[in-house]
Amino acid sequence: MSAVPVPLALLAEVTHRCPLRCPYCSNPTSLVKRSAELSTATWLDLFRQAAGLGILHVHLSGGEPAARSDLPELVAGVAETGLYSNLITSGVGLRESVFARCVEAGLDHVQLSIQAADAGTADRIGGYRGGFATKLEVAGWVTSYGLPLTVNAVVHRQNLDRLPEIIALARQLGARRLEVAHTQYHGWALLNRDALMPTPEQVERARAIVEEAGGRMVIDYVPPDHFATWPKACMGGWGRYGMTVTPEGVVLPCQAAESIPGLEFESVTDRSLSEIWRNGLAFATYRGTDWMPEPCRSCERREIDWGGCRCQAMAYLGNPGATDPACSRSPHHSQFRSRALGFAEAGVDSFTYRG
Amino acid sequence: MTPDNVTYLPRGVRLHRCGVRNEWFLLAPERAMRLDEIGIAILSELDGARSVRDIVAGLAERYAAPAEMIANDVATFLSELHRRRMVEVQ
């Protein structure tokens, strides 16, 4: 049995409600309803528990966290614990007065999503007319209040060719940091992979563009794994650094973990966060290296990649305990890669929008 | 990083003591950097008013160490943080 690490981050999905309908959303296809969302008091208690567990960063996310009218109270709750508060927002539905109250409450950082660098493409991808214009306005609030701004662009086949414009826009908005993150194919994104999967050429070009970008803005590039040699250490390893809490309080080792049948997830309404993290079966199942099959078990990279992504093994192989097929040492790798190529060349542009 | 630079931690970058680990961290967007004693000593001096030279002189006196050696450590450390946008120059 491996030692249980002290976690670093809590992703608090405070609601699944969101005005945007991005087809790359990694939220589950069955969304939690408003009536099932945790109360303000339960979230505040959870943030105190997170601090007691050694967590350093709390990411307020969703859905769109601004859909909750208690957002400033939630920010204040994180600030009271001394933990770092990050608001992950689409900007849509966030009012300036509410944002000002969040800043006053001690908000540390804002991560604002953009779907593309022009209104037409961005609003088509987000499935929400006027969303792009709103985002530009929200970016202005963030910098004028003096907060650090990260622009987050989820990239895929339909916006990758405009990456230079996306980088230029982030600079123009005054972002201290830009995240160029390839789509994670879970939830809604998995449904839309034939419309989203990039070609290997696009991926190669994107990497070169990011490397050559220069300037003072920090760019974090999250590469896709479909055409890579090694899998991504999903979540930095299952149950090692972080956890996600769903709007109704279920604690997950990763955002998409509910796609794995047979894992029993527990709720903060039944058990403490500490007990779930330390002793919860879902966390213990794939924590460390004891669960690993070959070729992971004897691999020199087993504590680098941690076997890759369990949800991807589930989605492609129907076996969450298998080596991630993104790994070149997986016996299913070439099939995985050719399926991805098939999606990339599907020629489908229409989306199934998030519900 | 030159001796004349005046440095500060920008908004959204701050020191945090984790009571569970009993360690200090520099927290920034998507970053948590574990600090050793030297890191804490340097970062605690950043006030957006004094120059790197003044900070080095103060640390040299406090730790009874040669200023040249400290100057090198401080410049290397602050340059790296500046590159990552975790320290800014006035």
C-alpha cells in the first residue's frame, strides 16, 4: 500500500449550470441540477477541510461559477482559509458588481476562457451569441482591478489554425499567462471527437508556434496525447495531487472519473474530505503503482506517467485498469492512433452542443 | 536582474505557510513553489521600494556572509521568478 500524499489542489465544480454550450466541455453528459447543488455553508466547510488537508489552491469552477448568486461568499470562504483562490470563468453571466465583491473578498486570480480570437468563430463554438464581446469586457475588469489574468483557450481542429491570433488576443487583453490546452476527450468532448480531433500536422504546428511565441506572457501548453509517444500523467497521478468535488458534493480523483463504472464515489455530505482522500475506495483503487498491469508495472516511467489516464483506458478499451492506449508501449496504441486519425479526418464540422 | 532593479511580488503572487506540511510556499496562478530558508529570506525583503543591491546588503549583514555570494544567489533566484512572472520589476 503506497503512502497517501498531501494534496495540492481542489477543483470545486460549484455548479454545472452554464450559459455557454461548448462542445468540448469535459463535464459529464448527465449534468447535476440546480436543486441538487451543495449549499453555501457546505462549500465553506469544505474549504476549511481542504486547508486542514494541506491543499494550497482552490479552483472555483463549474459549469459557470457565476451562475451561483453566492459566488462572492464562496470566494470569501476560500480567502478566510488563506488558500489561493482561482476563479475559472467563461465571463458570461458575471456582473461587474459581483466581480468587484469577489475582488474585495480576496480573490487571487481569474482564468477566463476564450473559444477563438474572433467573435464569429468563438460564438459558434461556444453556442452563445455575444459571448465573445462579454469576455473582452470581463478581461478588462480583471486587469483594471489589478488581478492577474490567465486566458484559457481550449484548442481543437476548428480553432487551431488561428493560434497566432489567439496568442495575440491574450496579449492584447493583458494576460499575464495563457493556457493553450488541447481538448480532453471526456464528457461532451468525447461525443464530439469527430468534429474536434486535430490532425497531427496541426498539433506539430501548434507546438512550434507556442515555442516561438516569445514575449513576457507565460504560455503553458497542454499537448494532446493522441499522437504522442508517452501518455499524460493524468492529474499528475491518480489521488496524488488533486481532487474534484462535483456540484452535489461527490469527491472524484479526476473530473471525468464518473465515466468509470464500478468505482464507488463518496460525498462530502456523508464523510469528511480527509477520510475520502485517504481511505476512499475510488482513490485507493488506482493510487500509486500497485494496481498497474504490464507494461506499466515494470516500466521505468511508471512514476512519471502513472499509467496515463484511467478514463481514456475506459473510453477506448472498456477497461479502466489497462495501460492508457496513448502510450506507445500499450498493445492497443497503433489502433488508438489510427482511430484518432480517423476522427481528425472525419470532415465533420457540426457539433453536438452541451446541454 | 541588475542591482538597481526594484522588485516586488505582483498581485496574485504571495507567500503562504502550510501548517500541514509545516513549510512555506510561494503561491501564484497554477503554481505552488516550495521555499527553503533562503527563498523565504529573499522574498520577505521584496517591498517594491528597495533595490536588489540594498536587499543583498541587508541579507549579507544579517547572515554574516560575503555580499558577492549573496548577490549571485539573489540575482539568480529573482531572475528565474521574474521570467515566470512571479516577481516583477518596478
